[in-house]
Amino acid sequence: MTLLRTFAVTGLLLAVAAPAAAQTAAIRVDHPWSRATPAGATAGAAYMTIENAGNAEDRLTGVSSDVAAATELHEMKMADGVMKMRAVTEGLVVPAHGSVALKPGGYHVMLVGLKKPLKAGETLVLTLDFAKAGKVEVSAPVMDMTSTGPKMDHMKMH
Ligand SMILES: [Cu+2]
């Protein structure tokens, strides 16, 4: 009895400790941002660049947030001359020593069933779930409706 209990407790501690250590080692999220939504909109999107400094590929398997009923990974792609959007259910691979960009017209985090419109100046908290790195929390500033991302806005200031 006592021995079994010891094993159970040890297993639990390992499960909690492992992802946190891996997260700082390899995955970095750059320039997370979102875009303000018009009144009455039920969906929004968030973008970012995910960098992997590690020697092994990782995979973004899911995203969660409390601003929407569901948070999904999507891809926009031209197919037969039509822009199509699909849910990325297999996860998004971040190659070893590489990066993957989530940006308008490509991969994005889709916020489905917004609880309220996203307003410029607010900040969204997203929790990214990686196969190896575990959970990574990011804060994404909401930019105005015409914004194409933090870098473009930065260029406009010069
Ligand atoms: Cu989408």
C-alpha cells in the first residue's frame, strides 16, 4: 500500500515538473498580436511567430483563451482561386532551429464565439500547448482593425 502510494506521488511530480523545464529551453514566441473586431463580430484572430531553438522539432497542438468559447488553429490558403480556411487538427510543426509564422492570410489562431468585441489597446492572454515544451502563455496586444502587425506599425513611425 505505502509503496504504491509513493509511486503515484512521484509520477505526479514528474508530470508537473517536466514541461516547465523544456519550455525555457527551446520555444520562444515573438510579436504575438491580435486585431480589433467590429461590433457584433463573433470571431477574431491572433498572430505570432514561434521560434524553436532546440535540436528537435516541436508541435503546437492547441491554444486556449478565455475571451472566446473556442480557440482553434486555422490555415488560410488559396485553392482553385478561392481563399479557403481550414482547421489545423494535426497541429503545427515548429522545425528544429526554425520558426513558423502565424500571420494574416496564413496560419492563425481563430477565436470562435467571442464573449465581447476585441478593442484596440486591450491585451489577450493565450495559452499555447506544445507537444514537447508544454504550456506557454503569451500576451497579445490588440491592434486596430487596419493593422497588419507590430512590425508594419513600427515602420510607419519612421
Ligand atoms: Cu480562421
